[in-house]
Amino acid sequence: MSEIAAEQRYLDGLFDRIDAEVTKANERLKEVMLRVDRCERDAEALVERETEYHALNEKLDKLTLAQLGLVFGRIDVADDQPENPVRPDLDRRYIGRIGMDDREDGYRTLLLDWRAPLARPFYLATTAEPLGVEKRRHIRTKGRTVVSVDDENLTQATEDSNVAGESALVAALNAARGSHMNSIVETIQREQDEIIRDPTRGVMVVEGGPGTGKTAVALHRVAYLLYSWREQLAKTGVLIIGPNDVFLEYISHVLPELGETGVVLATTGNLLVEPSEQDSLLAREVKGSEEMVYILKKAVQAYQVVPADRTLRIGSLDIICTSAMVSKARATARRSRRPHNDARPIFADSLIDQLAHALASVIGADPLGGKNLLSAGDIAELHDELAEEPLVNQLIDELWPELEAETVLKELLTSRTRIAEVAHEYDEETQDALYQPHDGWTPTDSALIDELHQLIGIPSESSLTEDWDQEVLEAQAALDILEGSAVQDTDDGFDAEVLQAHDVIDAETLASRQQVRDDRSTAQRARADLTWAYGHVVVDEAQELSPMEWRMVMRRCPSRWMTLVGDTAQTGSPAGVDSWAETLDPFVGDRFIRKSLTVNYRTPRPIAEYAQIPAESIRDGEPVRYGKVADLEKYLPKDGRSYVIIRPGEVENVKGLEFDHVMVVNPDQILAGPQGRQNLYVAVTRATQTLTVLD
């Protein structure tokens, strides 16, 4: 039997098990769905059904996705007690996207999840350091068919190599790029594996030049962490932040293919709003700077008004609300250091208390000149009465209104008068940069709204407590009606022994039966909750984040368990990162580690030399081509592979992406623009096959 046929037989056996699991799960899912009509009025049964329904769908999704390259490797490893013996001292381990066991055979391992510790030698073993691996086999499949196998006899080789699985790696690197990123699970290299499995529970900065696999490493690290810390991260979720929507779509298939779903993908620009406009470079710099913290604080305080003295008509009496009263109430509220909306009751209570004493001085004055005739209790009653007075509440709304972050920001950015009021300490150029006459949001606005949430108060996802109290009140009212309409007349003069609704259920129980259960996934709940604390956060192209965006991201990860991927040589944002130490100092001090990727897998040597990429390129390729813009059509590739034409002003759209063929138009114009050197560096390093420079 040929090697391919042998591996095909083994693969068929695994797929037979998956098919059986899929059939069983689908049958169970049908049973669960049939229970809906019988149990939908039973709250506990409904929760149980929903839980099982989502668990079964998740299992089916996992089994379906796992079939995309189910098995991709095998290692024969020295082991005195082999689970799958080749010889008495040799264990055979198949490596794939999920783990599979034979329950009937004492849970013998049939397939190792690539993240399992026993699978690690598949990635780390080299001819110089075989780690007990005698043979490593790369198994290539198409659908359910084995198409080829490549073996490396590591113990017999004498040549040193730092690149494991070279034949499989070369095949992957030469493969055509499509609209979605491919996983590197079959070809992870030693330096990548060390980062993916690093146990650090703090901030890790992963640096590397273009083509070193930073994004792939970050995504595979997410999959590894979800495997290793599943119980914790399944509850808290993982947030992945990328530079733009095109990039997020490009990477969106990697984690599902690795058996992981439920991760939140976002850009800093769409975490809180849906941008429809773009800022100028100066506006990005100003709105991204930490000076915006001060400006936004002033913008909120502008709503905390101290007017001139005002006369209030309370009943038949007039009392004066003085500016001093308002100033005192405002100072009391500000000293609480609570957000604006949370401090509003403090302001109101202080102002009403002062008004109550002012009213008491009028109605409780002793005509004989003695002390006030009203007691403390009387003044407290006046306080409560004034708190219900519409005129007083209107005044409080005017002097300390309830605010919304989006409204405050919109009223600031669209008004030159408001900008001049709160940013008068800054020059005209800064004030002009803040002004945006359009009605849409820009990507930089998300971080500003997030900052305003800290200053104003974070709106809850829903007013659950208030809604619950109202539901209980309504349920109690229903029970009261039932009790009042119960049969009171009995023929025999004795109390009727008839159970009514109010005898067997209370208001809270009745209300709970009407409660809508939250059966959303962790990712769905996290996305909707502004206060959500993610268990882990990944930031790709992290060098692009502004100080305001870093503040927003850090709030979403109080534990500071983060993977930050970037290259400061590619920083294109005017408010981006120049130094990791300076950027991270306000949040973690020097408590972060740095990892470097040193091998360039994407860029052929001629292009790497042209771009002066510091990482070592391991691929040969065609020389860089030069031509004229007028001859662009002539240079369009004819091989059907992916390509991109990068013009001045368009570089930001290709950050983090890669294409088989790249044509850079007018590089001198790119170089002459803001962040020109970095932008040109990004543009010329996107290619995996050819680079054409057109002047």
C-alpha cells in the first residue's frame, strides 16, 4: 500500500467519526426544536432548550469547519509507552485542527489538536534539534482526499536548518493569495511557535518587519489561548482590533478555520460609531492627541451653568436662586469626582437644600426677631416638596442637564463658537482642525465618545433594574385584580377552599416567567456592552493607534493581558506610535515584554533589498520592475493572481494586507506626503511575487 493510500485510509476513518457525530448532533437538534411548542411557556425549559440549541449549533459549526484541512501532519516520536505504537519505543501522532479520541478504546488519541503540548514537536523539531522526532510528515489534502505526503527524517539528516517543514512552507508561500488570509497552522516555525504559546499574562509586544507573519502569529496565539484558557476566555471573550474593515474581512476566516469562533473583530474607528466621513491629517493628529482629554472635560463642564440670580415663584411666595447657590452646588457635585450624569443628583440635592433653607427663612421667620420657627424636620419636608416642584426641576435641567456623549461631541465639533469656548487656550490651527461641518462620524470620533463616556457616565446596555422593578409592580397589580375579583360568596357559610393565583405565586415569580432570557453569545453581549472587560485583546498594526485610542483600548482590558503587533517603521498615523516604551508607560509602566520575528516569509529577496527590510528573506524572486504610469496596462499581471495598484493617498487601505503582484504609482508623491517614508515602505512591501514601480 502506498503512503498516500495509507494516509487516505486513516483520514477516511476520522471523517467517518465526524460524520457520525454530525448526524447525531443534527438528530438531537431536531428533537430540541420539536420541544419548542410543548415547553415554550415554561421559563426553565425554555432556558434549557436555548442552551442546548446553541451548544449543538456550536458543535456543528466546529465539526464543519474542522473538515477544512482536518489532518495536515504526523510525527513519529520516541516514547517508552507509545499510545499509538509504530515500534515499542515510537509513538505515532497525527496533528490536525481539532482533537479526536477513541472512547471505545480507553480514549486513545486519534488526532491531536495542533495546540496540544504533545503536538508541539511538529513545529519545533529541526535537524539540529529533533526533540525525539524520527520522522515528520506533512500531509496535504484537498477536501477529503490526500493529495501528497512529504517526509523529513530528522534523525538521519546532518544539515542544520532553522526552518522546519521546508517543503510545506515553500508550497504555502508560493500559493496564490486570495481575498482571505490563509492560516499558517501547517507551517508554524520555531520563533513563531514560541510567541504563540508564550505563557505571559501581561502585555506582549510582537515586532517584526513586513512579511514576518506578525498577523498570523497573533491570530494563532488567540486560538492557542482560547484552547489553553477556554473556561476563562469563553466567559470574557477576545477582542481583535485591526487597522481597517478590509483587513478584518481579510483575516475573518482564520480563527473559524482553526476551530475558534465568537471573537469580536473591530477597528478603533467602529468600536462605538459607524464612520461615514474622513478627517484631515491635522484633524487626526489633534483629535488623537492626549490634549483632547482636557478639551473634552471643558466641553462637559460647559453644560454645568452658573446663571445670574433668578427669582422662583413657589406657590404664593418668591425665593431667589442666587448664583452663589448654584456655584456651591456645582462645587459640591464636582468634588464628588463622579461622571457628570452620576453627579447630577448631588448637584440637585445641594441646590434644593439651599432653596429649602431660603424658603424656610421666608415662611419661618419670627416676627419678634427670634430664631427661625421651623424645625429641621420642617425644612426636610420643604426639601422634599421642592424636589417635586416642576419649576425647580426645570431649573436643574437647565443648570445641570442629563447628557449623552454623542450629542456633546456633535455639538462641540460642529460649532466654532463651542470650540472657541472650550479650546480657547489652543491656537487657531488647532481649533480649525477640530471643526467638522458635516453630520457624520469619522474613525477618530470613537475614542472621543469613549472618553466622554468616562466624563459623563457610561450608559447601561439596558435599564434592567428599572425594567425589573416595573415588571414586578405590574405583576403585583395583576395579582391584586385577581384577588379582588375572586369568588367571595359561599353557600355553606364556611371559607371557600379554592386556591387562587395569589395563593400559589408571588409578584416576582410571575414577573420572572415573562422575563426574556439573554441567550446571546459572549461575542454578541460583549459587542453591545460598553463596560465589557475582555479577557484578552489583540491589536494588529498597533503602531497606528493614537494616545486617545490607546486609552479606549486599555479600558476594555483591565487585566492588561494583551498581544500588540506592530512595526514602528510602518507608522503612517500622525498621532501613531514612535516608541513602545513611551506609549505603554501611562498604562503598564515598563511591565511589558517584547518579542521579535526575524524571518521574512512573504517578500522575495529582490523586493526586500529594494525596500531595505531588516528581516532575513528566505525566498528568491523576480527583480523589481520599473516603468511609466502611462504604460500601466502593460504591467497588469496575466496569471490570474491577486494584484493591487497603490496610488498616493491610498496606502492606508492596504495596511496589513498582501497581494501576489503590486504596482506602486508615483512613489515620489507618496514619499513627499506626510509620513511619506513610512507609507512608501508599506506600499512596496505588500508583494509576494512581483513589484512594479511606475513614475
